[in-house]
Amino acid sequence: MSKMEQINPFHEGELKAQACAGVGDVAQWAGGFIRDYLPEQHRDFHTNVPFLVVSGADAQGQTWITMLDGPDGFATSPDPRRIELATALDATDPLAESFAQGSDIGVLGIELATRRRNRFSGHIHGSDAGYTIDIRQTFGNCPQYIHERAWTRAPRAAVPEAQTSAALTPAQIAQIGKADTMFIGSGHQGEAGAASNGFDASHRGGAPGFVNVASPTHLQIPDYAGNNFFNTIGNLVSDPRVGLLFVDFETGGLLHITGRAEIDWSPKGAHDPDAWRMINVEIDQVIARPGAVGLRWSKQDHLSRRLKVAKRVEESTSITSFYLEPADGPALEPFEAGQHLPVEVQIPGQLGTSKRSYSLSGNPDDLSQYRLSIKREDKGLVSRFFHDELRAGSVIEARPPAGDFVIPCSKCPLVLISAGVGLTPMVAALHANAQQSDREVWYVHGARNGRDHTLKPEVDALMAQNETLHKRIFYSQPETEDVLGRDYDLQGRITAEHIIDLGAGPDACYMLCGPAQFLADLRDGLEAAGVPGAHIHFETFGPTG
């Protein structure tokens, strides 16, 4: 069996969906992002969230998606391939019976307050404490389209009876019409023993009303730019059975829907012009379960504040920096190098506001302003708005800096590796280490050529401040003036061999940021060379801007 066959994590439906979307050979690099176990940081994450979103099938083969919650510490992970849950679904839950007997499932762990999420698939079965989940595949996720909410626990009360119907009621239509969040479950069963068999649980978010109720039995769900894996869409291409879950965040009510989906690859005149595709769902059954979970969520709108563009600077052919300062009110919140700034803008012609997160590229010690260095993506709705419309004096909304892609140790050698606009968190990390005299730091960056090399003078100035800072610059397509000026170290792309040759050693912390294939190749290569996976930290980006 070839290496490609060994690592190809996708089934026929996902491959067909990737081909229809024109995203190329995703399987060539995606294996580096999909594991058959939970890395340590993912184990910590899943065992510290107060609920898990889980998809599966009932005894009749219908796909559903639900929410499993429990007291603090209800989820534990005895080893990287297993999670134990000390809780159980109520008998009114459409998946209660199949989970107790044993079933393939898809699981989403999501932290709405910090916009973190992670997914895995596996097999669930009953245990003395509740359930045991055996891990099959694990995936990472980006924070796009997640609406921040903080959670609290509510006293458990008698749960009203579940309401079952074949179509949505007017009250349920109204609920969906106000929803900015939903969860979707899908599944696939192919060749026996295939790693891609099972279910997927995924999050969808947008402006309130982003899911359109075309009729009491027909929903239209926009599909936005994502990680190009097409797990959900690919499953639905292979098996149209789908489960949907809408949460009443104020009351803990769950609205379960099962039906059949069809993908519209070119949605003309769609209710959401930001949609790249549309998932049309014909409803088979609806189950409403008031007060089903013991959690309540509240929006964090009070954390939003107005920031004014103080200036903009064109850094390269495609990247412009936007310097933001308070439009009014208190000083800016502090941030750690590697964190991002969640921003919100109102774009003319769009349904509601559009939200994105961009890495902070400035000095964490300078809180007079934030700096976002944003690449203009041709299909990027928000990045185009920033580049084309925002000028000095423009005002946007932003939440406090967030994210856990931060330097995990205080003294260990640090290797910062980036490609393209992935340099933004790395430049912030250089600023944070410029005054630290006892730490070896390597800055390794790849650009196409000098015209695309962003923030070069700033990085050179930082290097001059401290002899423990080192840099290595790669140009994949240097131009004549680049060769004459010798503004780079090596021609070509960064490889794991280049990084190992730096001599930082396996005990160093390796931080990677760039396109998905770049990260997958480097991580696989570093691990093959003996760098422990726990020492490799990465953040990906894609054309979602």
C-alpha cells in the first residue's frame, strides 16, 4: 500500500465534493491534520468543556444530532484514544437508545466564549458511569462564524414532554428565523473498517436568520468558505440523510430535525449572497425538547467596542496593515503574541454584520494601538472590505483579543516558521522576545519574492536588537532585483530538513503558521525527524477573509 493510500482520510463523497468545489487534491496534504488519536491539548480541551455536540443514527437509520452535557469533570480521557462520559441522554432524546446499545458517532467540542472548537469521530457505547467513546479520527477547526456566548448552569427541573411533528410549527419557524448558530450531523458508511466511516458533527453560524425557512418542511442552509475538507458536504453527497440541531440558548431547549439534503453548488439568487453553496433540507421529522440541557448561554455584546483606523500602510503587493485605536472609552486590552482580534463590520448588501478574526501583528507591549496586517483575498468578503473601503477615521467593532496560539514556554528555544501572511503572529512573537537576552529564537519565513515580502524592514530592525534572534528567509520565485540585492537566504520553499538544520533541537518549541499544506508537510517532517508532536504548535489560514 502506498503512503498516499495509507494517509488518505477521505471517502468517495468527500473527494467528489472537493472536486466539485475545485479545491485540488486535498488528500495530498490533509493527512497531516487528521489523527487516529487525540493530541494532549485536544484531550484537555474536550474534557474541560461543559457539553459535547454529538451526531449519530437512530434504530431506523435516521441521522440526528444532539447535545451531551454534565457536571464539571463529567468528561475524562484515560488515554489518547478514549473518552469517558459520566452522563446519559434523557429517554426523549432521539439518540438515547442507539448510544446505549453502541453506535458510530461524530463529536464536536466547542467553547463559544473563546470560539475554539475541535472535532472527532468514533464509536460510543454504554458504560457503568454513562458512556465510553473510542476515538477513530480527530480534526482541528478554525474559529470562523462562531458567535461568542458565556455559559452558566441552571438548576435541573422537570423536563416538559418532547413534541414530535412532521413539519415546523410557527413558533419553531420563528426560532430558526432568529438563530445565529446551528449544528449539523451527517454520516457515511463505506468499505468495512475504513477510517472515514461514521459520523460528523459540525457547527454552522451566521447572521441571525442565516438559515432560511423556505417552507415548514424545507430549509436552506448557506455553506461558507471553510477548511476545504468538505466532511459535511462530502457525507451528504454520499448519503443525504442529515440531522440539524438548534439550541435555545436562553432556556436550554433543543430543536432536533432529521431529513434529507441536496447540495446546490451554484445558488443563484440565494437569500445569502455570501454563500458559496447551499444545503437544501427536506424535513422528515422534528422533535422539540424544552429545557433539555442544564446550561444557559448569554451573548457577550457588552465586550464589543468601537475601534478607529488611525492609519493604513501598504506592506506588500497584497498585504496592508491597519492600525487601530480606541474610538472612545478605555485603553486597549492587552494581548499575547499569537492571539487574534475578532472584528465585525457591516458590509453594504450583506445579511447582517460579517465577523472575522485576524492575527495581531504588532508589539504586545505597545497598547496605544492594535495592528492587523491583512491579505486581500479575491473571494474574501471582509478582507476586500478592509482593503477597498477602510481609510483613516473609519470605525469598526471588535471584541477583546483571544486565541491560544501563544508561546507555550518562557525559556525554551523558539522556532517561528511562517509562509505568506502567516508571518503576522510571528512578528508579534519577535517583538515579545526582542528584549529577552537568554532565549534563542529563529525566525524562518517564506515569501514569493521581495515585492511579496511583508514587514521586512521591521524584522531586520528587531534582529539588530538582540544577537539571540536569528532569521532565515526563503523566496520561492525571486526576481532579478532580489538576486542582485540578496535580500533572502535560500531559493525554494521551507522544508522540515531546513528547520532541523537550524540546530534548535527536539526540546525547542516550533510554532507554524501558514497554508494548510505547508503546515501538514512541515509537521509530518518534523515529527519524522524526532520532534515530539507536543512541541509543534500550528495555526492555519485559508481564503476565508
